[in-house]
Amino acid sequence: MAKVQDTIKHLASLQGIMMIVVAALMLAATSVIQSYYARKGLLSEAEQRAQRELTITQLRIENVTGPVESALVNTAWIAQMNLSKPDTLHTLLKNLMDSNPVLADAAIGFVADYYPEKGYWYEPVVARRPNGEYEEMILGSTSHDYFKMDWYAMPARTGEKYWSEPYFDESAGRTTVVSYAIPLKDREGKLVGVISADLTLEWLSDLLHDFQLYPNTYCTLESAGGQMIVSPPADRMDNKSEKYSMHLESTGWDMSIVIPRNEIFRTVNKLSLMLGFLQLMGLMLLGMISFKSVRDQSKLETVRSKKDKMDNELRIARGIQMSMVPKQFPPFPERKDVDLSATIVPAREVGGDLYDFFIRNDKLFFCIGDVSGKGVPAALVMAVTRSLFRSVSAHEKSPQRIVSSMNESMSEMNDSNMFVTFFCGVLNLSSGHLHFCNAGHNAPMLLSDSVEHLSVLPNLPLGVMPEMQYVEEECYLPAGSSLLLYTDGITEAENASREQFGERRTMEALDPSLGVKENQERLLSSIDDFVGNAERSDDLTMLIIRYMGADKSSVTRRSLVLRNDIQQIPLLAEYILAIAEEKHLGRSLAMNLNLALEEAVTNVMLYAYPKDTEGLIDIESELKENAIEFNISDGGKPFDPTHAPEVDTTKSLEERKIGGLGIHLVRKIMDEVHYTRKDGRNILTMIKII
């Protein structure tokens, strides 16, 4: 065994070393690929920035040269009109200089002997001096033969505009300039001279050094003949640079931006060093992890084995727990008066939510609960709660007594101080009459014409106070209405922003016109959309009950109207006898029904109407398949006999108060008795399950 373990450790060590080597190769390859694409992207960015700056600079240069070209054309046209007045040409050149402050001087060189009186050479010139004043000159001589100068010779020969190469103007501007010259013709189109304007190069140098894309970046400008107009700085000449150029069509110049490669890649070089350091640290950490993994391999296997065993046990526990709640829906496919749907969506393997329901004596007994706490302890309490509900409700029909009995039992054995919020209801499927008792649970939602909360008293949860006095409440469920019972896992479901789903969204997700299954799916879908990928911390449990109304196909109705005259009581016996014969009731049951109705009707005859006042008593019965429902109504003064206190039959006749025996007898005979006041009439309903 020891040899096998040593072999496993040795193989694990080799595996760890191979992992480190492979990781190192992958990191190196990743670094090379990242560096390649990063440099490629940076070069692309540098080119885009350079082209953008070249375009902007081109526009700035053309904003200067363009107006000069236009002004010179206009000046040539005016000069053509004034060729007969040579003495006005200086004034014309001054106007040209005024409109273009960048000009160093302007001149017109005429063809030989154009003005015989002026001599062989005639070149009027206006130059701008450092103090801003103009100097007028007449040049042209053997020492200043402008016929041989480029600015004159090229336009005179080609007849086209011309931007000259840079040169030092000794005679006029006395600075390095470039000249723009165009032919000057008379009205017949004959060449009479060349008009030119000289631009200094200082503004070009300032303009091209006015930006910095990257540190140590510079710009150059070459003339059409390849002569440097703006030269690169001597200290920045570097072969390891990227050069981006643009040709200026109007002047024929070539402008370039030169960016040292080390400036373009400065950021990526720093990042590469940092990544290399981090990768080295990562490899060292990976080595430590591999070493620790080999050392802890046996522990990990043991923990994994225990976890698998625990997960399997939890899955089994979950299956057992879910087998305790009804899962087949619809649960009563043969019934037309009720439909149900329920689900538990677990947040963990086991939880503390529960629901249950069953039908006994044409009554639907149902409940929902939520155990405090999580995990296995909550699941055990859930199982106990469900078992108590089944055992108590099997012989008890009052929700108040069911809840009170469960509370007593759970309080006695509550050593762990856990409690259960619980809601219990009993729905009479023949009448829609609902009795319920709440024990600290969420109030159900009633889906009728709209969606609203059912008004319930909160009370305390089960298991908190042993002798808690729970209150039973009642209401009617209209035919076609639904009741949603749910745990707080629905309203408290949270999304990634820690926002709760809430009761408003719950109500908006429900549609009273839909069936139980459709409403359940709508609500679960709304919660899923709201929660998204957020982790759920609590089970989602709901039970939806839809009451469709009693099955009228098997109902027979009989009615009887009596006056408030005690002499009419025998008619009541005949009425009960006819019912007993139709339903094939035994003699004993028929006598009991007659006794109960006689007690109730006699009470109305004696006390409902004022003395010596005649009134009517309407008796209606509905004969159903497994029940008989009697409704006794009158228009007398309001009186609820069901509010009479219970009679203590253990006391002697002398100790008991007078009254109360009649309603006590009715309660003992009938399975359900309740009173309502509607439209000015007293209505006493009595139901007997057959």
C-alpha cells in the first residue's frame, strides 16, 4: 500500500512539473502574441494620429499660401490694367503686402526693355523691414539679373504658376524665403513680365514645431525639388523611427512626421516588463500550489469522498421530504368544484417549507408553512409539522382547534427554539364558505375581480407560546375565484442588486381569469426574470386553490315559506319528511334534521319580529350528492344565534344560565352552522354531511 501511495505521489510530482513547464510555455507564447498585437495596434494608432496631424497642418499651411496665391492673381489682374502707368506699381505692391502680413517682399520683373525709358531691366520691389515699414526699390542690373532667377525664369518659360525652391534673398528681404510667382500678361495675352511674392520660412518652422504627438517627435518639409524647407533637429536623427508623409498639391511640397519607435512602444515596453515579472511570480506561485497539491492529495480525496456521501444522503433526504407533500396535479381530476396547483422550488437540498391538502366530508383541508432556520433541522421540523397537520385534521374540522392542537404539541418538544409560520384553512366545497386560522404566516392573496390580500389576523407562529389563543376567521370564496398561499421566499427573492421581488410584483404577475397552473407558471417566470443569475437563499413555495362553485348538476332544491306563527311548525315536519324520502335518509337522521330545523325556525318565530307583527320565514334546501344545506332567512331584527356562548352541559340545571340550548342542539346535529346579514335579512345556513 505504501509503495502504491509513493508511486501516486511521484506521478503527481511529475505532473506538477509538467504543468509548470507547459504553463511557462503558454505564458511565453501569450506574451509574444500580446506584444505583437499590441505593437501592431500602437503602430496603427500612431499612423492615424500622424495622418490627422498632417491633415490639420496642411490646412494651416494652405490657410497661409492660399490667400497669397489668390491675392497675387488679383494683383496681376490690376497690374494688367495699369501697365500704362508704371509709377503706380509700387502702390499696387504695397497693397498686396498690406493684405498678407506673412510676405517679406513683392516684386514685378518685366521683360527686357518693356519700358524703354526705364532701361533694359525694370523690377519694382516693395520690401517689409523689421520695424514694419516698407522700402520701395527698383532692382535689375548685371549683378541682379532676375531673368536668370528661378522665380522669373520658370513662369516666363512655362506660363504657369511656380513655387520656388528656398533661397536667401540678399537684395530685398535679406532672409531665407520661398517665392510664389505667376506670369503677367497684357490684354492681348502677351507675356510682359512675372509678378512674385516672397514668404519667409520662420512661420513654417514655428508651425511645424507647434505640436508633439509623442516625445521627441519632429516634422520636416521638403520642396518640390527635394530641398529641405524645414529640417529635422540634429539631436533627433534616428533610423529606428516611423515616418508618415503627405504631399501638398498646391505648393508641391512634401511634409513628414517622424516618430521614434521607442516612443510609440514606450507603454507596451513597460507593460511587457511588468507582465513578465507578474508571470514569473505566477509561475512561482503555481509551483508552490503544485507542491501543496501533492502534499494534500490524500486529504482532498478523503474530503471529496465524504462530500459525495453527504450529497447523496441529502438527495435521498430531499426525495423523502418531497414525498411527504402532494405532487400530482390536478389532484382531484374527477371533481368540478375545485382545482389546485402547488410547488416547492428548493434553494438547497433540503428546506423547511411545506404545504398539504386533502378532502374529507366535502371539505378541502389545506395548509402552508415555513420553518425558521435552514438545512436539515428545518427539514425535520417540517416533517413533524406536516405529520401533526394530517393526524389532527383527520378528526377535527375547525382550523382554530387544528392550529391550537399543533401549537401545543410543538411547544412541548421545541428544545431547539424553532418556530413555524403556518396558515390552515377548511373550504366547504358545497357552499364556498371558508374557515381559516393564521399562525404568523403571510396573508394569502385572493384572486377574484382583482388581486388583493385576504384580511387575516396575524397571531403567533407555532411553537412560540404553549397556550396561545388562536382566532378562527371566515369568509366566502366567490365561484371562479382563487386563493394564493405562499411563503416569504417569493416576496423576498432578491436580484443581483439586492432588491426584493415584493408583494406588488407578486400581484402584478397574477391574473384572476387564469387557471391555477397558468398563474403558477406566470409567477415563477416573473420571479426567474427578476432574480436572473443571483443566488437564491430561500425556497419558493406556493399553493393555489381555485374554487369553481358547487356542482349544480347533482343539486335538488326545495323551498318552504312559513308565517311567524307557531301553529305552522307541523308543515316543517312534512317538509323534512319529503327530503328524507328523496335522499333515502334513515329515520334517526330525519328526526335529527327535523329537530334542528324546528329549534332554529321556532327561535325566529318567537323573537325575530315585534309582537303582534306578521312576518315570513323562507326555508330553502339544496340536496346535494353527499350533503344537505338549509338556508333559513327572515326580515326581522338583526340577530346572530351563532354568537351565543357554548353551554356547559356538565353543570346542573340550577347552575346553568337560561338559553343557549337550542343553538347548542343545532351545532351538535349539524356539521356546519353560520350566520350572515344581507340586504336587510337574517340568513342562517346549516349543512349536514351525509
